[in-house]
Amino acid sequence: MVPDSVLRNSVSWLLGVLAGDVAAEEATAGFAPRLTEGRDLVGALAKRFAAFGGQPADVVSFERVGPAKARAVVVCQGREWEFTVAVEAAQPHRIAAFQPRAVPSDAVPWPDIVDRLRGLDHRTSELPEAVAARVHERLLEAVQADRVAGLCCGVIVDAQVVHREYVGTADVRTFEALDDAAVFRVGSVTKLVTAYAVLDLVEEGMLELTAPLTAFAPGGVEATVEDLLLHRAGLPKDLLGRRGAVALPGTLAEAVTLVKPAWPVGERTEYSSLGYELLGLLVEQVAGEEFAGWCARRVLGRFGMAGARLGGVGAEAGAGAGAGVGAGRDVDRHAPSSVIGTEVVIGKVAPVTEPADPYRAAGGMTADLPSVLALAQSLSRTGDPIVRRLRAHSVDAGPGVRFVPGGAIVEREPGPVFWRGGSTRGFTAEIVAAGDGSAAVVLLGAATPAPGLRAAAEDLVRMVVGAG
């Protein structure tokens, strides 16, 4: 347990960095190496949080939210900010993660809307009534803890969908009820579809996992296709200050000139959205058509994901067949969604009307509950060759965790689970499936941050195993 004094000092030190009161060299040394290697973090922070430059900031409240994590409310130039800071457990307790977020002007206190939200809740279930009631109670607990304005839940037992629940609203401005047609942004859940697209090319004999990326884009990253799938290509999570489709525009050959490894290939396993964005561009090059169109035909159609879309040309199911790579790159960059996401800052909820610019292959998918349930069901289709390939490749990613293409296997009691989460501004999605295929849970939330949804999904899997 990191002492409170260390966490308080870390918040104050970070405010000093943003104000420009800490020398660049000292500031860089105060962050965990994975945040700074190969990138000018301090310079990027100065640009992104220019409002703090040379300005006094007051910490008006502080609370511990984990063994090495704290949340503080800060006021700078009359505006409230929420600072979440996590530090390394070992001395010198460098900052491992941080997230300053301003309170939006249209944010509404949670107590002002919660009763109206609860009036919209509804469910259909084939679970025993006692189990369905426990599922409902656990969902309400998670929704209350994270201030989630809208949540769709689906439960699979023995490969069949046995429970659907809709908690809250699709739009906090209008209080429209949720249903199966509600389309959410699902963030990094997209990576599972991208992994399937790559493995499909391998199964078709069009690509080899051992092929180096330089075989397709000379002078680029010295990593194999499998290295990229398993996050061991030496790449950082993203390009500092440049995220989404605009971070890696154009073709694979153009994109690799913008990506610089932070570590030697294979030296360590570090989660990377950049790696999956490169895989999406590789799919385009090898398949000879737009990523969205290829995935619509070869992955979304394969698994019955009729309500899922990917951004870019060919985003509509089947529309990308035969489309030339690179044609109209900026057309339909954002896949459509019908749910309005929300940001939660110091207990207040605000609608997100302008979504973050997503990575296409690493985080650009939108989907309804039936489609993400179909994706979760795909994990138990062991007769499908690309599912078998996914299960056959893994790499150690830390204590009790192994990365597989598109997701992770996490050791839990009573047995391992497959996990694939996703988060983009205003939205959080979780897929948790029992390793033996007996049960799976999908949660689609219209809120960020919503860190409790993953634990809720894991609890629900344990709750429903054998309850169908």
C-alpha cells in the first residue's frame, strides 16, 4: 500500500509539471519509462494542458481509490478538474498513469437523474428468477458506483443467450430507453475483429504469421505479424498527441514511416493500439480492399454481427467488396452509433456529442448488443479454423495474464477467463467468457470512466455458470 503522503505529493508534483515549474529532465524522470520512452511526454502535456501553464492550481479534495491510486479535485482559473493519478508500487513511486479531466459546463449531478434512469430499466430472461434478480442487483451496483447513464447486458450460458438487460438511457438528454437496436461505440473490442481478419488471411494462405512486416513495407517495423497480434513488436500504445485514424493515415508503407519502436522486438510485452492499426493496414494491402469492407464480409458476416460497423469506406456490410485501397480514405471515417455516450467527472454526468477520432482497426467499431453477443459466442466455436488459430497463440503478459490475438486469458477462480475490453470517450465495453466456453457476459456502457464494469462482468460469469 503506497502511503497517502506519496499519492498527495504525486498530485502536487504533476500539477507542477503542467504549470511548467519542473525542469523537463526531472519531469521525464518522474514518469514510468513506458510513458516516456520514444516520446516527448512533457512537451505533449504542455500543449494539451496549456490552461495550467504558469497558473496556480488548488487541490480542493483528495481520496484514495486504490493501493497506489488517488483521485483529486483541482481548481485552476476557476474551472474544476478531476485528476486521477496512479504510481508505481516500488520506490521511487514514479507516476504510472494519470488522467486530468475538466468538468464539462453541461454536466449534471448524478443524484438529479438517477431516479428517472431507474424508471427505464427492463429485462428479458430465461435464467431462474433468483439468478436473474442477482444479475440485476450486481448491474445496479456497478451502474451506481461508476455513474453509468446507460448499460446493455447480455448473458450467454451453454452457447445460448439467456438474459438481456437494459439499464438506463440511450441519451441522457432525452431519456430514451435502451433496447437491442441501441448502437454503442465499443473501442478496443474492435481488436478482436481485426485479429480474426488477420487469422482469416492466414487460413486462406494469403499471409503467414511468421512473415515480417518489412516484407510488405520495407524499412518499417522489424516485427512479424504474430508479434503485432501479441503486442510484442516493441511499439508504444499510441503516438503521443496523435490518436485515431489521423495518427496513421494512408497506406501501410506510409504509416510505418511514422512509427518508431520504443523497445527491441520481443523484449517485452506492451499493449499497443498502434500495432493493431498497422495490422488493419496490412489486411488492406494483402486483401486488396478496404479494411471495413473485408471485415464486413469475412468476419462480421461469418459470426452473424449484422448490427456492427467499422469506420471508413465499406463500413456498411458488404459495401467494401472490390473497393480500391485508399480510395476516399476520409469518407465515413466514423462508424455510426445511436447511443450518446457520457463522461463522468467528480460525480457529474455530461453527454459526449463529439466522439473521439478512433483508430479504425484498433478501436473504430460500433455495434449493438446482439452483435457483440455474437462476437462473444464466436469464442466457443472451436470448430471454426480462425477461432482455433486464435486459441493456439499466446504470450505471457504479466502475472496471471496471457495475451492472445485480439484479447487476453486471465487466471481467475475457479478457472481462466477470456477478456476483451474497450473504452473510447463516452463508452466502455466488456466481454468476459469462461475459458471452457460454458458462459459469457457482454456489457456495453455509455460512460467513461467505468472501471467497475470489468469486475461486474467477471462476477456475472461466475454467477451464471450452470444456471441456464
